[in-house]
Amino acid sequence: MHWLGVTLLKWLMEFIYMTCRVTYVEGKEIRDDILARRRPVIFIFWHNRIFMAAIYLKRTFFDKGVHLTVLISQSNDGEAIANVVERWGGDVARGSSSRGGKEALTMLSHALGRRKSSVVMTPDGPRGPMYVFQAGALVASQLTQTELVPVCVAPRRFWRLNSWDGFLIPKPFTELLVSLQPSETEPRKQTEEERENRRAYHERRMLEQRSKLDQLAGVSEYAGKKKKPTAVR
């Protein structure tokens, strides 16, 4: 049953993306530069865009020769995504800021350094808070001197799950707006204050990127997971 579930999820992602039209709002030249130079980068995007961003990165970069290693949490929710990535032929590093973080960073350093594989990370995953940039991606850039590339995908028509981050699934035959931001590499040496300033900077940059795209696509803000009403006794 697990094999069947992973297969159906893989087919669903590929079918929906195949029917959608991709429009670049910004960053087409960044995409072309990454493809031309084949240099490893760290792609970062918000957790609620995994469905869209994963298949976009697969079709745009992995299928054209840019190997990808995806950092996925050790939670049960991450298991299906990890299996889909492995079916595509990509590598998976299991871990997060709360579980297995040190081991995951070691695997990412190996992927970026020896394998020359680009890395995919969600700075607010797997449990949030929503749209809060955690330090893992920043530390990975510091340790490996690899560029961070913020990616955002916004669908014009979508389903939104009642999850902690309002997970978005695009509807078939919709338009996907895409944005890639200029890459930046973190200085190897930083004080605690400098690191916090850089963390806040990347968070603002990704929030502005998402806000711009969501406004163009008509994606409304998400107020958080709806709580079940408490019965009155």
C-alpha cells in the first residue's frame, strides 16, 4: 500500500505540473546562469510550497543535468516526499532543526562539496512557525560557501490544506508564477549578532518575494490552522 501511495503522489505531481503554464515574474536569467555554469547552489523556499517547488526544480534543473539533494524531515510526513524524490533519482538527507540536524548538515556538506549536488531546503519546515527563517540554510551556506537561491512558486488556482502552514496544491491547468532571487553566499565567520541579522535579512527577502508573487496570483493570506470549536456544556 505504501508503494502504491508513493506512486500515486508522484504521478499526481507530474500530471498537475504537466498541465500547468509556468510564467517567470523574475529570475529567468538566474535559472539560465545556474544551468549554464552547473554550479551547486542551495535552493530555499517556504514549506507550504513543497508540492509546487519540488516538481518545478525537478523539471527545470534535475531533468537538465543539475543533481539535487533534498533535506527532508525525519517526521512521518516527510517519508512520502523522500520516497518520491528517490523515485526521481535524487538524493535525500533526512533531518531538521529539531531532529537529526547535525547529521543532515554533514550529508549536505558532502553533497555540495564532493558530489557537486545542489541542495533543496525549506527554512521554516517541518513544523514552523510559518514563514520564519530558521538558521539551518544559513549555516549550510557558511560551512560550504555555497550560494542561497530563494525560490517561490504561486498558483492562480489551488487547493489549500488545513495544516499549520496552509499547504498549497495547484489545480490542474492553472498558471504557476515563478520567482528566483539573486544568489548570496554567507560569510564564513560571523558573530551571533551578525548571524541573527543575516537570518532576519533572508527572512524579509523571502517574505517580500512571496508577498509579491501571491498578490499577483491572488493567493490570500493564511490565518493559521483552524481549530475545532469547543463544545459548550
